[in-house]
Amino acid sequence: MTDTRLPEGWTLQRIRDVSGDQEAVVLGTDRLVRLVLGTPRTLRPELVLGFHSLCVVKPLHDADWYMGSLHADGSVDCWTAYGDLHEALRGL
């Protein structure tokens, strides 16, 4: 995985350093991502970062970052939103 899909100024190593998870990975976006916060809806992911059983998701056309659970079938249920990637990573 190259860092080209990551937000400007971010590398996979920086994500690992900020999150404290040296096994963090970029996951494919071809998965079901549901927002279960407030009114449930489906999100179309632009970027999905995996941290064992947790994920941080950046949806297309949305400024927020969402944290959620990664299920065995690859789907994600997001339950909280953050204003930026750094804040989301610190919330892990």
C-alpha cells in the first residue's frame, strides 16, 4: 500500500504513530458501512483505516471522520463522528 490514498500530510506510519497501533492498515472501500449514530444511514467510504476490530472511515462528500466496529463479514457500523483524522485517531 502506498500513501497516495491518504489525506495530504498523512502517511501510514504517521497514522500508526498517532493512533498508537503499529498494525494499523488501509482497508478496501468495497464494504458496507452503516452510520448507526442518530438517523441510521449507509455511508459510501472514500478511505477505511483498520485498527484490529475498530475502523476509522472517511466517507465521500463528508468532512467528518467516523469510528466504528469492523465485523467478521467486513462490514462496519459507525457510532461516533470526529471533525478531523487526528482527533479520530486519538479517540481510538
